[in-house]
Amino acid sequence: MDERIGDTVEAATDKPRRDGLQFATAWSVIGLFVIVLFGVIETLSIILMPVTFAIVVGLILSRAAARLSRSGIPPIVSGLILSAAFFVVSFLTVNALIEPLGNLTDQAPSLISQTRDRVVPILKHYKWLNFTPQTFSGKVSVESIIDNAGSVIAVARSNIVPFLIQTLIFFAALALFLAGRLELRQGIIMMFRRREKRLTAIRVLNAVEDVLGYYFATACLIYGGIGITVAVIAFAAGFSMPLLWGFLAFLSSFVPFLGFAILTLSLALAGFLTYDAMLPALLPALAFFCIHMVAENLVVPSVMGKRLEINPFLIFLAILFWTWMWGAAGAMLALPVSLIVMTVIDELLLEEKHRPKLPG
């Protein structure tokens, strides 16, 4: 009898230990899976990044593809038309930026020298930084740039080939995604056997297409207005290449927080290189800061509504993660990926959100 009681007590005390061990084992497996997944995402970035970009752009253009299909154009032809139109717009944009970027490269030595001459006297007032004129005593000249051109060319050459490969993968994936959009959509829906699950899949796919299309169409209009305003500010401030400033403002607005901060600092630096007084130097950056804050905190929420609101902290974490994974391209992908994830979660939890709260 005593032995049976002892075995029962030992089994009861051993059960929590087994449960704790199983819990730790399960989380260890999940942690290892996440680590391996991160490694795969980073290792296969040359393939995954352009394919992810193509899927996002394809989802944005899906409504236009649907309209072309309804007008009698076959899906393959509509996919080729939209991908070709996107290629033409991208080519014209890059071609328009080649000349100002070339001029900026030619002016790089003088800009670096001017920056050094302006920044060093300011930094000398902060003795704890230990900055002296000797810290930046190196002279920037054409000869020094030529001497270092070998390493620059090697780095550029090593990046050109992956960039061209990723560009080809992107446009091929975009054309195929748009051409086979209906078949892919039908395949995802038919993966589920129950009718309720299929209806949920249809609702999720429609919501993702609507959210991405509506967001980026509206964002292009708002951020395009910001870009035009920044170009006018740069022209009025006497900056060189005001159109380039406007395009950078438009492009950086799609990267929350990071793009806004970088462009504000760039405008402030350009102001210091142009003006000697503090107020005129900071005025372009302050004007952009105010315009962007009004657009992000008043215009965008009023136009987008609460449906597209995302926690700023989650967006910040997403930008950090995707920038760490894929660099600048990852930073631009952070927001659309966050929108997709948020939309999927909202649609899957739609029934629970509409449940009335019971009194406590």
C-alpha cells in the first residue's frame, strides 16, 4: 500500500517536470526554426528580394489587371502590358536621374571640402568631441579619387551583376505573376476543402489587393505633392538640382521614419553649405519637417482612415528587420509587408472583432 502511494506521489511530481521539459523543447525547436528561416531569407536575398518586390507590385497592379481582363484582354496580354508599362516608367525615371546624379558625382570633391570647412569650426566648440582641423586634414582632390578608383570600381562591379540579375528576376516574376494571377488566386482558394475556409481566403485576398492598391495610389498623390513642394523649396533656397531633391523627398516618404530623418538632415547639410547664417541654413529643413509632419499626422490619417493605421513601433521594428536583411530595398518593403500581414490578421480575426463584449 505504501509503495503504491509513493509511486503515485512520484508520478504526480514528475508530471510538471515532463510538461516543463516539453514546453522548453517546443520553444527551442521554434527558436531554431526562426534562426534557420532568417538565415535562408538573408542567404537567398538575390532571389527572394526581387520576387517579393514583384509580388507586392503585382498586388498593387492587380486591380488594373482585372479591369483589363474585364475589357476583353487576355490575362497574359494584360500582364505583359502592365509589366512593360512599369518597365518604361522605371526606365524613364532612371534616365531622368542620370544627369543630375552625374553632376553630383562631379561636384563631390568640392562638396566634401566645403562640408569639412563648414563642419570643423562648428565641432571645435564641443571640446568633448576632440575634433580638430587635423582630424580632417586630408585633401580631397581628383588625384586622390583616381588613386582610390580601383577599389570603388571593384565594389561597383561586384554589385552591378547581382543588381542586373535581380532586375531581370523582378520583371520576369512581375510579368508571370500578373499573367497567372487568376490561376494562382484560384489555386490558393481551392487549397481549402471547406466552403467557409474558401470564403475566408477570398475575403483575405480581396482585402490585401484593396489595401495595397488604395494605400499606394493615395500615398503617391500625397507624397507626390510633398516632392513638388520640396523641389520648390530647394529652388527657392538656391540648391542645385531641385528636381532631384523633389524626387528624393517623394521616394524617401515611402520609408517611414528613416527616409524622413535622412532627408531632413540632408536638407540641413545643404543649407549649411549654401548659407553662412544659421536661420537661412536651417529654414529649408524646417519647412520640409513641418510639411511632412502635417502630411503624416493630418492628411494621411484623414484620407486613409483608421483601417490602415499601423502601430508606429511595429513599423519601426519592421524597418529595422528588413533593412538588416535586405538593405535599402528591405526598408522600402517593410511597410507593404506590414500592411499585408496586418490585413491578413484583421480579416482572420474579423468574426472575433464583431463579437459584443460581455459585461464583467
